[in-house]
Amino acid sequence: MTERLIKDLRPEDVLGEDVYKGNALALKKGKVLTKEWIDKLHRWGIEKVEVHQNGRTSEQKQEGKQLSEQELKRLFLENVIGLGNEYRFGFALNDQSRYEWLENLFCSIMKEPKVKALMDKLEDWDPYTYQHSFDVFILGALLAYESDFPNVRETAVGCLLHDVGKLKVPQEILWKNGALNGQEMGIVQSHTIHGYELLKEFKFSESIAAMALDHHERLNGRGYPRALASGDIGESARLIGVVDIYSALSLERPYRNAVCSHKALRIIVNEESVDMKYVKLLCETLEIFPTGARVELSDDRIATIVKIDDKLPTFPLLKEEHSSKVFYVPMNRRLRIRRMLVREQTEK
Ligand SMILES: [Fe+2]
């Protein structure tokens, strides 16, 4: 490998390292550079990158190439690390058996050639959407499991491929730095329909394709593309709707900073148009709760979360109900938050 100034790069050079813009993964190691990518690196103010000396290497990822179990596990780990798990996943991946369950599920799903081929295309087309899709897979699969969904694997595949329709959205719109105009917004929103059609074309089941179609539908009837009424939105689409917002808010983008996990959850808790049972489950799975939340502790006491350090979202400051006692969740986790108490939700 050799270090090269951006101005000396040429199309077909292969990146030897992941490239970050701020904390956001912008381009993955192994990427074959095009003129557009080189221009982008220049615009992002990056001065130099590592590249492979001889251009394409034999080990380099080939689109659609099947990977061994070991290579898939490595990919899983790299993807998890890329998501900044310590702040965003809370305690969700701390349990070894849970981690291995997710790892095995990912490996087994990625062994389906059509899944691998679509994910490779997505990674090349838009690294952020690839990263976001993996994130939604992790959280969506965990929530589907915790909710006793009849077919967790199917929901997990739908989570991984929910945004695959972005392949049909031009990159200049996906990467636009600034507000989209009405026409561009319409094109972005059409990723739901394109995703559905693409997944049907690849012979995925109706319920997997429906997750791509319906993940932006909302319980107040103001979602898209069909503005479905709440009664017509399935459980998988409701679940992914919650996880999708959390992921979108809390992942770093090249043009804006991430919202930290507990603040993202606070935004979602105040959102009337999503299914609160999945918001509650997401908080309980991460063991991150927003300020203002009423919670039940492992010793049966009820408390309200009054303050959270952005870097320690799993150890908030609590105020016990009907008392003036204020205390932190202890680091040794002798006392934990068992569940979040939420208001009844009425659906229109
Ligand atoms: Fe989407």
C-alpha cells in the first residue's frame, strides 16, 4: 500500500483504508475509485489516502462474490464497529449469545446470493445507505425477536433490504448537501416503490417486499407512498418505521452531525405517528431512555430520568417518584432500569 495525495489519484485506484468524513464512514476500504469519487474526496477537504500499489488486488471484493463463513463474520464485525456501537447500541450487543445470534443470522442471510448481490450494489452506490441498512438490520432483528414475531428471519431480511430502492435514486440527489426541492423529494420518496418492485423482481416474498414499500407509512395517515391508514400498516412496517428513524437520526452524515442516542429517542418518544410499543421496546433493548421518561427500576421503584450524559447514555441521573432522592444508575449495574412506562396510544 502507498499513501497518495488526492490530486495524484486516478480512476481505478483501490482504497487501502476506510475514509471518514468527521465520524461518518464515507468510503470503504477496497473501493475502486472513479473520477466522481476522487472529486468528492477533494471537495470533502481530504488531503491524502492509502491506496493499493497495483490498483485492483486479487483479495479485493468483487461484486456479488460469495464469502466464506469466516469472511462474513469479519464483515459483520467491521460493520458493527463502523456504527459506533458503544453509544448507539447501549447494552444491546453486550450479551455474547445475542451478538452471536445476530452474527449467525447475518451470515446465513448474506449467503443468499441475491441478498449479497443487492447489498454489494448498495454499498457501491451509497455507502451511507449500506451502513444504515445494516444498522436497521441489527436493531430490527433484535426487536422482532423480542416481539416474538412468527418469522424473525423474514423481518431481518426486510430490514437489511428496506432501502434497496435507493439504487434507483440518482447519487446527486442522495448526496445533495442542502434541502431537496419538491421534485427531488418525490424522487427520494419513490425509493419505497422501486424497492418493492426490485424485491419482487428478485423473487423475495411479498412480506419482505412490503417492508420496502411501507416503512415510511405513519400511523397518522401522513406517510408515503400510499398514506395508509394505521389499520393497514403491518407489524413489520411499524417496527422498521421506529428503527429507521432512530438510525437516520443517530448516524453521522457527511453534511450533519449525528443526534446522540438518548436525544434521538426523545424525538421518537414525542412522535405521535409511530407505534409506541416498538419505541418502548427499542429503549428497553438498548437500555437507553430519554430524559423525562418514567421508568420502573429493578427494585420496583418508579423514577423519572432527569439528566443524561451524551457519552454515558446507559447511566442516567434518576429522580425517585414521590421523593426528593436523586441518584445515578450505578456503573456496577446492581440497579437497572427494567422498563419504560408509556402513555396509552390512540390510533386514528
Ligand atoms: Fe427508506
